[in-house]
Amino acid sequence: MEIAPRITVDDKVRFGKPVITGTRVPVELVVGKLAGGMRIEEVMLEYHLEREDVLAARAYAKKQKTWIKLFALLDKVHERNKDVDPEEVERDVAEAIREVRREKRKAINN
């Protein structure tokens, strides 16, 4: 199943972890290599990927990081405001969603 451009998930491939479409190369491996200092061209050669595959892995990872930040914020809101007005929590959540959308626009433009 395609979960993002050039990124798929299949329970029978790499234990259902996101991989580059048409390969068994996990997204986390590609992102880890980039984070470790490999250049895009080096990753392409090492894993027989196209430039767009590597860029798609990087974009997917950025998007996931943004959602992780949102869930962490929601946990903080819940923990900090056990007896708070639900409308206040709703406003905090709406602000967090706006932040996710800003991050998404930034990722698309980069």
C-alpha cells in the first residue's frame, strides 16, 4: 500500500516497515545514511535508487517527525490540564494542527 509518494508498506516486506516503492530498502535506512553524512548520490549508488526515491524518503521522515511532535504536544496538554476547559484544549490542538500544516508547507517548498 502506498502511504506517501514512492513509499510503500507491505506486511510481507521488511516486517511492514515503510520502504522505497519497488524495493526492500527501508526508509529509515536511507534517512539514517543521510543523517550519517552520506550524500544523496552516494545513497543512490549504494542502494540502486533514483534521486526522487531518496528525496521522498527524506520528505516522509520530516512529515513523521512533525506528527510525532504533535502527539507529544497533545500528551503535554492532557497531562498539564487534567481539569481544564475542553474548549481550551481544543484551541491548543487546533494550534498544533496549524503548526503541522506549516511544517508540511515548508517541506513541500523545500
